Amino acid sequence: MTDFTGREQELTQLKESFSRGAIIIGVSGAGGIGKTELARKLAYEIADNYPDAQMSIDLKGTSEKPLTSEDAMRRLLEPFHMGQKLPDDESQLKGLYQQTFGRKKALLLLDNAVNAAQVRLLIPPAPSVAIITSRQHFSLTEFGLHEPLRLDVLTPEKARELLRGASPKLNGSPDEQINELTKLCGHLPLALRVAASLLNDRLDWEVNHLIKRLTDERTRLRQLKREDDLILDVEATISLSYNLLDDDLKKKFRSLGIFTLPFVAVSAKTVLRVESDDELDDIFGKLIKRNLLNYQESEVVARNLYSMHDLIHLYATTKLLEEKEYEEILTCHAEHFLKWANEINAAYVKGGENFSKGLEQFRFIWAHLYSAYERLLPEESVFPLPQMADNWLSELPGKCIPVLHWVISPKEGIAIFHSALDAACRLGNKRLQGDHLGNLGVAYLRLGRARKAIEMFEQELAIVRARAHFRREGAVLGNLGNAYYALGDLSKAVDFFEQSLEFDREFKDRRGEGANLSNLGLAYADTGDFHKAIELYEQALIIAREVRDRQNESITLSNLGNAYISLKVPYKAIEYYEQSLSILREIGDYLHEGTVLGNLGTYYSDLGDTHKALQYYEQALKVSQEIGNDKFEEHWLSIIGTMRKRLDL
């Protein structure tokens, strides 16, 4: 009990239950979570209240042959009936048990129970009491146990406290280093105790050495054990729960190891190939009851989320690899989330109320998509690559553009688009090669690297023309116009915009037509013809609202604001800016949000309100830093520096 740490609140809660007259307390949780330690500490602290006896028995709930209720009753009765033959008849034995503990004030610790049926006959009558621990979560409502205490992992603070208390080597280590070790141990008390023991046993080890040994997920569970000590063996502890599952449930448990993040039921149903919701619910119920699966409510997807503890997840993944099922399950997982992303994207591009809902849902599944992406890369050497890896990688961007552009940063996008391009090249798919070159061009342009963007767009244009894909040619010409406009080459920009506009009108592409009208307006504004620019912007705004193109609507509103600023009509400019900013924040277009914030800063600067201007410039700087746009970041830093000098800050 000397290193009991991190469960003070739970201990107080359990003691209060007994003080209010409870005769039974339950503690459940996964293997290694600290159930027995908490129960023993509780028994120690309340022992004086039960002077006749304090008894503990291991019910062997994680073994292949748990104690029967009758055997447990006999062991608990023997000290009170020394030298006497206990009844062979079950009902007589039960009667003696009730009679014995009804006359005593005894404390029973019924440790490691397998289920409610095993302990039901062992609950003593008052004034005796019982503490039950189990890896299974169950109630005994007839005895007043409605909701056992379910233990979770320790908080980071309590985990640090446990480690420092268990190993003197850690007393001088900084919190950052200890935090890394506790994270690798999943904040699981058993794993933390193992880590402390390993450090104590090896005089030549420092904490960094152990951290390095635990960093590799493939071997972490094997490292988290003390040789020849089954009590301090995390993998062996988890395996006790796993081995009690039937073969089908073992397979389902292993398969859920493919999820590296909290997931929803529909995803599990697909991966597990379960036919009905009821069947899935039964699987979840069994795993949750055994504390091998956790759940939580989620407002984002309006459904329950399910997850595994980090080390239990590693165990499931290890078993998945051992059984040669990994490739099949990974394929199913990756294809499921790619299909879901495509469905979200299709709704997103319709605009309207689908816009913000689509972004929210895509942000939730993106982490799962990215997890699949990382495991399907050619450089992934740890796990087997499915045959569909290149097809999946090459299809990923096209299934979720344009929503993908607004959920990830341009820098993240460049890495993904390059991987997709490489995969398309390995497959010899020219169409996808062109698409990914275009995506790279857009990403480079968003980063302010216009010349690199032009290089990508020109390569795409060559492929598109070779394939005689005229509709796509118009879009590429428009992108080249944007790139040359960013370079300040208005003549080339206008030429490309006008060529692109012809394609849009020929193929009745209203969305593209609106974008090109807005872009031409920019070019006219730069020549000083603001009235012509406003005329083009207003045409573009009508189309954007007609096709519900929220992105182009916001950009056009911002452009109108700029034009009215130049015409010295500030009240109209601020109106357009605020409308634009509202839409940009709704759709998550951080690049253009930074631009509009900068425009508002300029507006207030021109009005002489330096303080308010500085606020907008600082917001613009923050946005640029978040998306990694070095060019804009440098620009806003320069302006902010000048304004602060002006204010003498």
C-alpha cells in the first residue's frame, strides 16, 4: 500500500458508500487498471469497522476454471468452523454461510470475480459487507449494487505521481520526459509500475533509454514486462481477458484493432461484416462488459463513439497480424472510409445547409482516412500492403476534392497529392496523374508559390490536351490565370481567364463561369477600372448564389468590398467584408479568411483607427501561421511591426 496513488477520489467515494449503509461495493475495469489495489486499500482503511474478520479470496475469474460459488463459500467458512465437516448439501451450505456472517461483523474481499452468478451466493448478510472486483461490469440490484465503480486510466498528473513514487530515478526528471513515458504506458497503472520496476532493476538505464525501448509500437507490449514475474507483465494480463473470449468474439476483437481512433457503430459493422444492428450491439455489449471496449457520446456525429485503451489496441493489432488477417481488414477499413468521404463530398458540393454539415462530418472521418493513408504508403514496411494500395492512394484526393482543401493545410495537401501522383504513375493512369498535378498546383498557389503552381498546371495541361479533355482544359486555363495573377502578370492572367470563360460557357459550367467572371473583375480592378470590376463581380455573385457556391460567393463579396474601398464608399465595403468573413468562417476557408481580415485591417487603418486595425492584422497573422503560408505571415508581421511602432508599443 506504500505506493497507492491516483485513486484518492474513488477511495473516498467507496468509503462513503459503506458509511451510508451499503453491504456490497463493486469495482470493475480492464486488466492492470488497479482494481485489486484500490479494493485492498479500501479494505485496509475500513478494517477497524469489521473487527470479527477481514478476509480476501481470489475467485480466479480470469482462469479457465474459476472457483465455484460452493468452493468459495467453503474456503470462507473454514476459519470459523475449524475441525468441523461442512455440509455437502448446497442449500445447507448456503444456510450456514448466511448464518455465520449474519452473526459476525466481517469484511470480505471477493477479488477477480468472473460474473454476477459466481458472487451472488457469496454476498453476506448485514452486518457483514463485501467488496467485489471483476474485469466484467455487472450489477446485483437485489443487493443494492446498481452501478459498480468502473475504473479508468489515471490522469497524466496522477500517472506522473505514481511513476515518481515508484522509481527514485525519476524524481529529478522534467515533467515533459515523464509525460512521454506515461503516454507510452497509456496511463495504465500496471504498465506504469512495470516501467518503474524496469528502471529500478537496471542500474545502467536512464529514463530516456526506457522511452526509446517503448517507442516502437510493434514491440512495446513485449517490453512492458519484468522477466519471470507474471504479475508485472502487461501483455500477459491483457491476454487473460482475451483468452476467455470464444473464437468468433476473439476475431471480432482483433478486427476492431484496425481502428486507431474512436469510431462509430456503422464503421465497425462494415469492418466486422456484421449483418444486423442487433448482432453488432451484442458484440459491443460483450466487449464493453469485459472492459475490452470503451464508449462515449459524441455531438459531432450524433452517435456513440467506441475505442480501445492504447495498450489493449496494441494487443488487438498484434493478434490481428499473428492471425494473418491484417491485409483483409485494412482493405475493408480503408475502402469504407473512402466511400464515406465521397458521400460527404457529394453532399458538400451541393452547398446550402450541406456545407457546414459536410465539413463537420469530414473533419471527423479525416483522421480515419489519414490513418489508412499512412498504412498504405509504399514506405510502410511494418505491416503487409494490400494489393489495392496504389489504387486507393491514387483515388483518395479525387473522392473528396474540394472539401479536402478546406480541412487540411496546403503543406499537408502537397504530401498527399504527391503520394497520389506517384501511385497514379505506378498504375500508368494518365487521367489521375493530370488530376493530381492540378491539385498540387492549387496547393502550391495557396502557399504563395505561384511559379511552382504554374509548373504543375502546365504539366496537367499537356496531359489534358493529349487526352482531348476539353472540359477539364478550361479549368486548367483558369488555374493558370490565377497563378499568373498572383505573379502580377495581368496580361497573361486575363488571357487565361478569357480562354477559360469560353470553355465554361460552351459546356454550360455555371460554377466555372462565375469563378472566371470574379477573376476577370480582379484584373480590371488592378488596372483601375473599378466600375467594370464591380459589374463583373455582381454577375459572378448572382451565379455563385444560383449554384450555391459558397466559396466563390465569399471571395466575390470580398472583391466587391475592395472595389468600394477604392471608390471611397466605405459603408458598402464594410458590409461586403463582413458578409464574406461570415461565409469564410462557416466553410473553413482559412486562406481567404486571412485576406479578408487583412482588408478589414487596412480599412480601419485608413480610417485612422490603428488599434482596431492592429487587431485585424493580428488575426490575419494567426491564420497565416496556422495554414503555414510563409509569404503572408511575413507580410502581416511587417505591417504589424510598423503599426506597433506607430502606437509606441
